[in-house]
Amino acid sequence: MFLLDYKKLNEYRSEALDSLVPVIDVCLGLKSYIYPHQYSYPSIFIYGHRASGKSHVMHVLMKELEVREISTPFHCLDTDASLLSALLRLQELVEDNVTVILLSEIAWDKFRPNTGCFEPLLLHFPDYSKSELQQILSQNVHPSYSAGFYSAYINILLGVFYSVCRDLRELRHLAALNFSKFCEPLAEGKVKETDTHKLWKHIEPHLKKAMQTVYLREVSSLQWEQMQQMEEEEAGALRGLSAHTHVELPYYSKFLLIAAYLASYNPARTDKRFFLKHHGKIRKTNFLKKNEKTSNHLLGPKPFPLDRLLAIFYSVVDSRVAPTASIFSQISSLVTLQLLAQVSHDDQLDAPKYKCAVSLDFICAIARTVNFDIVKYLYDFL
Amino acid sequence: MATSSVSKGCFVFKPSAKKKKKTLSLESYFVQGCEDAESSEIRFRLCQELWDEIKTDTEVLQDELNRTILDSLLDFTRKCSSTRQNSDWTSQMRASEIPTAALMLGVNVPDHDMTFQSLSDMLKQSVSPHVASVQAKECGALKHLMKKVLERLMDTVVVVDDEDEEENVETSPRVHRSMHCSLGILCDWYTARTKKSPTGTPGKKRSSQVRDEQQQPPVVIIFKDLEAFNPRVLQDFILICSQYIDRLPLTFIFGIATSPSTIQHMLPHSVSSLLCIELFQSLSCTQHLATVIDKLILASRIHFKLNGKVMQVLIGVFLYHDFSVRNFIKGLQLALLEHFHSQPLSVLCCKKKQALFNVTQLSKPNLDRIRQLPSFKRYVEKQEAQEQVNLMTDDSHLKEVCQQLIKDLHKYHKNYYPILRCLHTLTSSLPRYPLGKQIRELYLICLAKNVWENEDYQSAMKLVKMLAKGEMVSLLQKCVEILQLSKSKKMKNALVQLEELLAKFKQLDTATEMTPTVEASIPSPIKNLQKKTDLFQLQKTLLEMNESRRAKRLSPFENLRNEALEFIDNLVKSHLSPPESQPLYEVCYYSSSATVRRHLNATPRTSIQAALSNPYYYLQNDSLKSEDGTVSNTAPDICIAYKLHLECGRLINLYDWLEAYSTVVSAAEGNDQDSENFGKVDEVKHARFIRAVSALEFLGFIKSTKQKTDHVARLTWGGC
């Protein structure tokens, strides 16, 4: 949100502006809404995807116009609708030449209050097309290489990444990270600058790997740069963030988590069958209801009360456990570790409800460490 | 205190300044209710000395353990701040990511505080004075998070740098607080600070070298418990920070208890792409515990010891409940305090010289206490008749003997731990770990009873007998290294013998080549085997074969291996006897596992049940005393109601319950059994009953049910 105050404005220099911003048209369009010497339009709403030049345009514009700006990012969707309506008519309220410019990645329709409000001017910043991206990225030529060579590199880069990422900022970042690798054969004297095909052959697998690792931030940019300098085998040893999923837990916490998982994914009526030694005869047709079967894991975890969790816990844990305070505190520890989620409100002391928030793979790994065959106890896999 | 208010409620009474109680010193707390007040002062002092020693030891240990991870973390922050200041093409092109260290700390959250404390201290010392740490619970909303970060960053600097501006310290936080909370302010503040710093602010605790390489020290923000943060708040904060990254060199440190994938769960790609995340793995808590046990428990230098059961409780709490090393040390502290508080003879639990002196100062009642010690009684029984009489009657003789016994106890400890370690090195790598993988497991076995009588010990020894030469020699070499550290005479002797054995092993290499194999001369029964078809004969031959193989002359290596094993076995038998076998062991060993368990692992439900079924236990009122588990009818209402409800089935009829209650209470009031009013429900009894029932409902013993009118459902079973 920018508030423009035109009192400070001395002169208006439009010619300098044009050369700076790639999306000149938009800028010119925008300029036409902002008048320094007369009241301008009270509010402008600009939307477009990430890195489509919104802030940049604004930044340059502000600089050029030499206006005072105040900016505070906030969640319009959360805030009171009345605040938004007030902002949109700020000009009337302060009786001064003020324009509110709202920047967003979301379309205006999502914000419009039910009660109706002053409609701002809508401006859409469309995503850059592939050729535009090519054009913009090619501007940042490495000083020691020719423009044509760099442009070829950008072309290859876009060929790999354009399908997954159109974020200009991210692409520029990736271009910087991988350029040294691209230049490698050139430095070794194997290839000429013009031999694009060979260069492509060299860089393509590397870029594919980058897409799976550094783009997803599985490895950090710093690590990625180090990896390029290392030998292939060494680099392979570096594991991404999501590779570390193993969590070491105290013994009873493991069983509490297992009990929570069972409570979340088994229907409560089947507890008798799983955890009672002499559960009597349960008719199979009745027990295995068709629609219920195999669907529990697709539907996600269901909430369960504390009593049920403890009942299952005492039944699955192999030794007699005294109901000590630390058992209960372990439940709340699991909640803070986000392995369990408390469904009921924090204030509800009586019969709180929880959900298990871990995956099947995770719980299987945990169960294996305590020699507990969890699949045998899951209704879905019966 | 009385109020003039007519309504019920809570009133705050500020204590008047005059009536302030004198705060008791630690010592007077200790002395209060202490057995044998005379020696309590000395005991308090000893206890405190020991605790101080343990405390500093743990701190040093903690620092050592954290050093590697902290060093790499410091490297990372330095590297980040240096790459940022580069101005080549790549760094200009790269999106300005916020360097972020994901610090994997494990689920033992209580221990993290210490780590973060030393981390932020080290960061302040060697990287940047601008370090702020935030916790999730103080940052429910973005506003709060921002406020905390600003406050901590700007305040610390005020305190650290301008020591001569003490007066400003008090006013400045207020100024900041009233200010508009935004990162822009922080930016301005930062620029102002860094402009000043090259000229050299006095009192800045940074070495000149560091200052040279960093004109712009990074601003480090530590998120202590990432999992607990509200993801929305965190995302917004990171988004805002990324807007200022070119002006403000921020660095984040995420403390993660579970796994790094948490970051991906909490932050969408659009946010995590603003971070340059690197992973740092800290030492696992089990390894940490192992080092703590190694340094504090298995050390003859600290004279206070835990017996097997107490150890078991502490290790159990660690493994089964919390994984927290800090809590383990707290448990140790509790045991230490309890020991010195409750055992008057703990005056002897100190360094040898002091202990010997304290023996001479023992009072008459304390000498009698020594005579009552079970271990001392066992010792007396072994003596001759005249000596027995002397020990029981002659105080000065007793003192002399005690001095000798204390000396023996110290020697015992000096020999015990090296041998324990040797045994551990020999057995810890055996298949299936018959004596445990960790030394604490072996220690528990040894504390419980004579380890050599243990089946596992025998099977372990059998396995050791099968070790190949290379392994055997390297293990013995490790034992030599352990024994070299010990200064006691016996251990030095053992060391010499072990070294001789090792030398023999090494000689074998050259000797085996010389001696020709004689095994060929033994007649092979296999040849005869083919002729016989009788089953009985076959069995006999096989048995013979087995015999002959056993009787077969052992190779020199096998001989030597057996010799070495026998040597180890003898060492174990002479030094690893359990502490209970040592006279006066009670002086050093704390053995009340029940106390420790009660304090560390509270059982609220058991306590409630104990209070309800046996009110005397807590109220200590003689009229409530009762045998055979019955509740006296003068007990509090809730106890009577509880007792009556135990006799009911799943559903309790409220009216029947009330009738029964009224009868019991009437009997307590001493009403005549035959009178008309006996057992009749009056208003007061009714009200008391209702109150008791609702209290039981609150405690979770019953709940209302719609299955039957005027009935409540029972929720607990058993546990009378």
C-alpha cells in the first residue's frame, strides 16, 4: 500500500522513466492516473503474479515522481472489511491529494467486501511471456562473455525451467548459479562459444538436477555452488532437506504416537476387535463395511478424544505403565512438535481432542524401532 | 484477610513492607528437618561443594559437545556475511536470500535452552553483537514477533555498548516501545550503528581482526522452537525481512526438534525460496547422556554414587519419557540433596583426607548408626569373636577400623571404573551385545549383583574366546590405554601384566612361522566312519570326534587367548563386586529409588486415589487412622462418597448413594441408631453430599449419563 502525497512534488520527469523499466507500457499507463497538480484517482489496485514487475514499477515510479511513500504489507483477506473500504476512500477522509495503491497477487474479486465499496482502478500485470523473459534475462550479460553467448545460455535455461517456473527473480537466481558450469567446457577449450549443441549437451543434465534440488531448496544455493566444485561422488553424498525424516523419540512417546495413529485411522467401533483379548465373535460382513474400508487413509486423520488415545496406548504398550504426569506431558510435547494436532480449543480442559499428523511411512518407521507390527492393527489393511 | 466486600471473589492483598518475612538462606532450609542437626552444617557444605563441581563439569561438557556444531554454525554465518559483501557478477545476479541455519536439536526440548544460550553468547563474542532470540509463545502475532525482535536487538546493544550511559538504559526501551514497530526503524538504527563502529566504539567486545573483516556484522535472529511458531506469522515475517535484506544483513537460525522437512511443511515454496537453508545436526541426546554418565557417574573423583535402582529410575525417565539430559542432571541433584539431607553418615562422603578427619569427629549417635549399617554388620560377622566385641563396644577402635574401611572404599572405586571400562571395551562390539552396547547397561548389571555369575557374562566370555587375533590384540590395546590412565597400584600391576600378554601376542607372529604343525599326527576318525553303519556306533564316533577335537592341542594363539581371558576374568572377579559387598558403602551410595521416582515421575491419579481411600496419609489426623483399608466414618465427605461408590456397578443410583452416605454420616455424628432421625436426609447432609458428588465428577470418577434417570456412570475400575 502506498500513499502518495503530491505536495512535495517539484517536477515531473517522464523521459527518464521510460528507459528503466521493461514494462514501459504499464508504467506509462500508470502515470496517466497520477496527476501531480490536481486530485488524482483515490485508489488503484494492481495485481499480477510474483515477480511480474509490480513493486519494481512502483519503486521506480516513486523515485521518479519524488513522492512520499509509506508501505506496510498486510493480509487484506484477514483484516476487517471496513478498513479496506476506508482505505479506498482515504482521499475523501483526509481531504488531501492522496492516492492509495494496493499491490496484490490475488485478483480484486477476492477482496471486494460484501457491503460494497468504492471501486478502485484495476490494473493487471500479466505474466511475462517466454520471449519477454528471454529478453529481460539476457540483459544481465556476464561482463566477460558476449551477449549472444549469454542469450544462448538463457535460451537453454528457459527450455528446462519455463515449464515449472515463470518467476523472474527465481530464474535470474538460477541463471547465476549455473552459469559457471555452463562456461566450463569453454574454459577448458573443448568447445567454441558458437557450438550451442555441445554446450546444451553439457549443461542439460546439470540443469535437470538443479530443478530437483536447488530449485526446491532441498539444498541451499551456497551448497549448490560448492557441489559444482566438488567431484561427482562427493556431491552425491549431500542429502536434501526432505531426506532427513528420521525422528528419535522417547520410548513411550513412540507408543503414544502409534496409539494416536491407530485412533485417527481406525473407526472407533473396531477398537474392540483390535485391542480386546476376548472380543467374542464379530460377524465379518458386519465388521468390514465396504464403504468404510480402504477409505480411511484417503480421508485423512479423524479426531479422537484423549480417553481413547490412552486406552489404546495402555493396550499396545507391552509393559504396565503407571499413569504418570510425564505420560501426559509427553502428549503435549507431541502437540508442540506438531506430530499430534489438538483439534479442540486450547481452553477445553475436559476431554480434549487430537488428530495424528504423521504419515504412514513415518509411523511405520517408528513402529519398526519398537518391534510393533502396526499394519496388523490398521483397519484399512485388514 | 477480611474485606468489606459483600460479593465473593478474589482480592489482591499487597504485603505491607514491614511484615516481609526474612528470606531463609539455603542452608537453613537444608538444616530444617534434617537428621542429626549437629553435622548438618558440614553436610550442607559438602553437598554444595559436590554440586558445584558437578555443575561446572556439566557446563564444560556441554560446551565441548556443542563446540563442533557451534563452530560450523559460526563459519556459516561468517561465510554468509562475507559473500554478501562481494560485488562480482554472480552475487549481484543472485536473488538475495536470507542465510538460514536449520539447527537439528532433537526432541529433548528442555535441553535446548542451554545450547541456545551458549550459541548466542558465542555469536555475540565472535560474529556480531546483534543477536536476538525469540520463542514461539511470545510471538502469537506478527506484531509481537516484530516487537520482540526490535526490542531485543536494540536493547542488547544499549546495554552492551554504552556502559557509561546507565541512565539511558532505563529510558530507552520505553522510547522504542512507543515507536512504530517496523523493520524500517531497525534499518535506520542499524545504519547508524555501523557507521559509528569503524571509528571504534569503546567497550565493544570484538577483536580488531573480526572488525576488519566485517564492516557490517550480520543481524542474527534465532527462532528457538520453529515447530511451535504459527506458520502464518513466520511466513509474513520472512516476506517482510526479505524486502530489507539489501539494507539489513539478516541471518536466521531455526531450532528444529523433529526433522528438517518441517520447514517445507510450514513454509510454501514462495517463502522458502527466499531462504538459503543449510542444515546442522547436533549430537544425539543418547550420546550426550553417555558422555555425561562417563564423566560424572563413572568417575572415582566424584564420591557421591547412585545405587543400581536409582540409576535405573533416572535412566528410565530419560529413555522412556523425555530424552532430556538436563532432567537427568536434575535427578542427580535431587538424589545428592536427599542423600546429604537424610543420611547423617554422609559426612564421610567426601575426599579421602577430609573423610578420614571426619571419622575422628564422629559423634556417639553417629557411631551407633555405623554399627547399625547392614554392610557394617555383615563385616562384623566375618570377624573373630573378640574383634566383634571390640567393634561393638570400643568407640575409638571403631573409628580406627572405619578409617581403614573408608580407605578401602576409595581404593575399591579407583579400581572399579577402569576395570568396568576394560570389560566394556571387550564386550561392547560382540554380536547381539550380551552385556549391552552402552557402558551404562553394563554398569547397571554390575551394580545389581556379581557380574561373573550372570549368564550373559558367561556367554559374552564365550564369544570373546572366538575373537580373531587382530581384534583381540586391538581390544587389549584399548584396555591398556584405559589402565594407563589409572594411578592406583593394583591397576598399575594389571597394566604390566596386560602389556606382557600383548607382547606375547606380538611374538606369536614370528613364532608361528617357525613351529611345524603337529595336528596331522592325530588319527582322523573320519576314515573309520565310512565302515560303520550302526546308528549307535555312529553316535559314539561323533562324540569321540567331538572329544578329540576339544582335547586337540590348542594352538599357541588359543593358549594365549585363554590366558588373557582368564586374566580379565580374575580382574573382574576381584574388582567388580557390587557396592553392597563393601562395608560402609551406604556412606556414598544413595539408594532410595522410591523418593526419586516420586519426585521426578509424579503420579497424580495415584495420589488422588491414595488421598480418597486413605485420608490419614495426607491429613495425618489420628481420628482418621484405620486398619484394613476401611475409611473411618469421620473422614471428609468426599472420601465417604468415594468409598461408597466403589461398591457400585457401572451405573450408580444417586438416591441409594445419598441414603448410604447419610447413614454413614449419621453414625459419625454419634446419633442413636434406634432414634427416628437416624439416617434421615436433612438439608445440610443433602448439600454436603451434592458437593462431594460434584467434586468426584470434577476429578473424573463419575459422569452424568442419559442412559437412566437419576443415575451417574462410573468411570474408573479397580484401584481401591
